[in-house]
Amino acid sequence: MNPPSRPPFVGRALPRREDRRLLTGRGQFIADLDLPHMLHAVFVRSPVAHARIGSVHLAQALAAPGVVCALTGADLLALLPPVPDTQLSLPSKWTALVQHKFINPQQPLLAHHKVRHVGEAVAVIVAESRYAAEDAAQLVGLDLDPLPPVVDPEAALRPGGPIVHDKFHTNLIGAFTIGKGDIDTALARCPHKLTRRLRHHRYAAAPMECRGVVGLHDARTDSVTIWSATQVVHWVRREAAAVLRLPEARVRCLALDVGGGFGVKGHVYLHDVEVGFDDEGRILALRDRFIVDCGAWNPIGAGVVYNTAVHLTGPYKIDALAIEARIAATNKVPNAPYRGAGRPEAAFAMERIVDLVAAELGLEPADIRLRNMIRADEMPYRVGIPYRDGEPIVYDGGDYPRALRQALAALGGVADFRERQRLAREKGRYLGLGIGCYVEGTGVGPFESATVRIDPSGKIFVSSGACSQGQGMETIFAQVVADTWSVDPEDVVISLADTAAIAIAFGTIASRSTVTLSAAIHGASERLRAKVFAIAANLLECAASDLELRKNGVGILGVPGAEVSLAEVARAARPGWDHRRPPGVDAGLEETYYYEPPTVTWSYAVHAAVLHVDIELGRVSIDKYAIAHDCGVVVNPMLVEGQIVGGAAQGIGGALLEEFNYDADGQLLAGSLMDYMLPTACDIPRMVLIHQHSPSPLNPLGVKGVGEGGPIAPPAVIANGVCDALRPFGLEFNRLPITPQAIQQAIASATRPR
């Protein structure tokens, strides 16, 4: 929009405007809502992983003090339809290109006939208080006929075992294959080959705020307002309207302050990888067959699993590729995306393989990476397989080798580290260097929308369906709007996550909001600018082509002082007998724009760490951690760093501490924070961040997504670093998490250092 020259707000590390509200206790979360006569719901859950439901006894619960009603799955089945499966739909471009098969075992509101995992809800108690509902839930009797559970995804795919969903006669509920080149011929011609099984485990998102929802029915209008701790208010509205059999216009959904999102759970992946390479370590062919444990239901279809497939090769050139993915149903809690959404699993597999190739040839892992990386002069680079939007994957810019060199330089360099490692080993200390690289598709479609309005005060109001869960969106988009309109961020009001404020929107997932919403804001502003200039030209008695944006207003090019404020333009735009709009210009200053990205932008990063393994205690301590990353144009460096460091902390926790363990009966063994280990400040090192900038050509600001990048590389970094440290023992760690117990057991069974 070419506002006049001045230092832009985009690129400044402005403090988050949300922080004053949140840090002084004036934020509002779901638990803060207390509506008059509000009722409370508590669910009765299955204590076993797999069973047929005989009967659910509600009589005692219904007679308990304060109970208003109690319903079973059978009751709800008679009253309401199931939740629609619109989230599972795949773009027609994708289905035409990828050989696939998917089964959708549609999840009911409450279990009926059969329970499929421990904790599955079978009844709901509604009472006048939370306490009354909790007490009454304890009075519900369940007659369950136990069935043998299946908890291992490989076992689930073998014939003759327990079936999670009887009507399908199989636990294989999804599969696809993608690739390029002739994989069999390429592998046969490779001078060297190796195969490995790698296991990426399942761990928790653990946001500070748990799930929550409050609903209010207005009998006068037969409409419903829903407050939800969600990332996607328009999805919630759509699905709630379908279940309640109401038009979407009579359902309003809004999110208040949301205490973290991150998705829900990580995934279990078993990778069987075969790689072929030459004497110099150049990877010539790669085959990956992996199984994903989706639990009892598959709420997100193929999206996360396909993410793993298309992100597997990362920043490397590999001419022959074959990927076969299978999704298995088991008697566990359903899986859903967790920050990174399939990409950490891909990076773990690929980066371990690169280090294994280096070890096989006796070469430096960093050198192997440099030999295989796509160079900057090869950008834009066509990967040769489609993304999940059906478009060909084309990396849109960057310098991967430079990022690797910068990250290693921040640690002191490889040669210096190897000398320190040698001296440390002589003293019985085991240091390791771990590297993890990734490339991340961000800003996925299909669309995002924004409404931009200028009111008679001169302030600019932006409405969007994006939902902030700590990213600082109010600050980020105020900076974007400030530069777009040549105003101060304080003159911008951002309204997020309210379906009443904007009719159609998508929401905040998949590192997309800064990319897609900034472009939608730009599009709406471009349209609105034409109207602002037309009215301003009428006020200033000049041509619209002679105008420019100035601070808080519009002026005539080359004529100082000849200007009108945005407030004056907005007042002139009002309807009425005495309006000052030119002929043919409608009243009001408001535009809505729907941005449909052509495809995704591609962020990338290299993480590297120096760590120490205590061979007596099995403890891993991270001495130094460096990240060189590129997310295009950085809107707010402070918030970007917060996203990356926070995400990396989650990835470190997942690599070293966190895991959902189940026993053979499908019982969760780490069901509380007494048993489930989360990282603390003592576990997370200070991190050095290096920013690279390769603006994306695919959107007006040149931005790329960054929200999910932080957790992608750390599991690979930690595994590679531990293997490097313990190389004298001849150990490999290809299974996560790498706990102290796992290290102690491996060392105990290994030969002594060579």
C-alpha cells in the first residue's frame, strides 16, 4: 500500500499488548465464566480399554441432590446426530494424485454398545454444581463385558487379533503410498545400504489450561452461544450447529483468553527405513514404511500422517523415494495433532538415518549433511511429490547449508568440539554433538478471512476467526495493520475468535495465522484504501491518484499540510443527508477479504547441541543449544524467539522425559503429573538463536510460519547427541524417549569403551 517512509513496526520487538491484561489477572478464561443458573456436566468414563456395554444404571445418580438430568450414549443417539466428519475431508487434487485408502469410524458423542479405550465417556451427569455432578457420577453403575484389548499397532494389523471397530473387520483404517523415481532399481545400484527400525513415541501437549466449554441457549431466538477454549471457533460452530440441528447463523462460538493449545497428543510411529548411499555419504535412495497408532478413533484423518511423509526428506536432495504409511486403530485414547503435527516424527527418522550413514562410513555427520543439502542457488526447488493441498512441493527459498554452518559456529565449530570431546573422554566424561535439520510447510489453506473497518474515531478495527493461545496475535497483527495504514499500533483494535464478528473464517492451526491472516488483512486494506482515497479526494478536491497515506490520514503528494485524517474520512463516509461521499461510493468504511494461498510457504531450521551424558546416572545435560532458523520476514523478533524457544523446550521434554505408557490391558501408566515427567527450567538450556531471512514470494508480507517449528528438531538432536557421546560403547538410540533408565540399561549391556 506504499505508506510514506518511516521506520516500520514490522520487524520491531514490541512488547505484547496482551501481557498487561494477563499478568495483572484481568484475563478471562473458560473457568472464569459464571453465568446465572449455570449447570455443570461431568462424564462417567470406562475403567477398561475394551468391552461391550451391557447396561448403564443411572437411578441412584438421578436421585442425588442437585442432579438435573443424566444421559447415556443410547439416549444421545436417539436425540442427536453424531458429530460430522468434515475435518477428515481431503482436497480433490490430493485424492487424484495419491494412492490411498481411508475408513472413518465416526466417533459418537458418548459410547454405546461398546467402549474402545480407558476413559471413553459412556454417560453424562448434569447438576447444579460441579461438586454435585462429581458426586453423582460416582453413583453410576456400569455393566461391562470385557473384551481382549489390542494396544500395539503392529499387533493390531496382524490377522486374528481383537478388532476395535467390528463393522470394518480390520484395524487398518488408513493407508497411502507416495514416492518418486524407481526405488527398487536405485537401491539395488547403491554401493552401501543400511536398514533400521526407529520408534517415535507418544507424549502430551500439556497446555496450562485444560479443555473447557460453556453453552447458553436463548429460548427467545432459539439460538446458542458457545464459549470454548478452542483454536477454531468456526469449526466448533459448524459442528455444533449440525449436532443441534440449527442453522449456523443461530450458533455463535467465541474463544476468550486461551491458556495454550498445541493440539492434544503426540503420535506413535514405527519407521522401518532402508537407505542407499555412495562412498561419500550422498543419499541416493530412501524407503520408509511406517505405522501410526491413532488410538481408538481417528479425529484428524490423514493430515498429520501425511505431514510425516512429505516432510521426511527435509532439506536433502534424494532422487529415489518410496513411502508407505499405515494407520492402525488400537484400544488407546485417540490421537490428535501435537505441535509439529507429524513433522518431529519425520525429522527424527531422517536425521537419525543421516547420522547412521556417517557412522557407517566413518565420516563427520555435519559433512554428510552439507553434501546432501539443497543449495541456495537451486531455489526454488521442486521436491517431486505433492503437499497435502494437492499442489507440487516447491521450496520457496532459503540457504540450508548456511543455517547448518551458523548453528555449528555458534557452538564453537565442529573441529573445536571434537578436540574437547577427546580430552573429556580421557577424563571419563562423555560429550556429544547432536544435529537436527528440518523444513516445514506453513501457512496451509484453504483460506483465511479478515474484516477491516475504520470508524469515526480514526481507529482501525480488524476482525478475524484466528484464535490466539499465547502467540501474541493482538500485537503481531496490530504491527501489520500499523504499517499498512501508517498509524500507530495503539490505533488498531484486533478482535479474534468470535463467529459473530466475522461470518466465515478458518482458524489457528498448522503455523498458518501470520501467513494467511496478514495476507487477508492486506487484501481487505487494499480494497478499503480505494474507497478511503475516493472520499479523501472529494474532501481535498483532487484526484485520488494524487494522494498518499500519511500518519493517521491521507494527503496530496508533494503538498505538505494538504491532508485529511482517517477520522475525517470515516465521518464523511457515514450515511445520511449531509454525507460527503462522491457519487457512486457506498456509505461506511469496511471491507472483508478472503485470502486463498496458492500453496504453503517453507520455513526451515537447524538445531545443534553439545550435551553431556553421565554414564553412572544415565542423565543427559545439555551444555549448549543453537538454532539457526528462517521464517521469512520476522514481524516481531521477540515473539518469534518465544515461539522457537518454547517449542524447543517441548521437544527436549519429549525426547528425554515424556511418554504415555500403557500396559497390556490398555491401562495408562502415567495418568498424572506424579508419573508423567514434564521438563522444568533445570532441564532446558539457554539457547542461541540466529535469524535468517528469505522472504516468501507467495504472500504480500513475505512471511512464513513459525509456531510449530520449535519442537520438530530436538528429538533428533538429543538422540544424535547421545549416540555421539556414547559412540565408544557402540550404542545406538533409535527409540524415544531416551530416559536415564534406557541409557543405564544400554550401557550395562554394552562393551566397555573402546
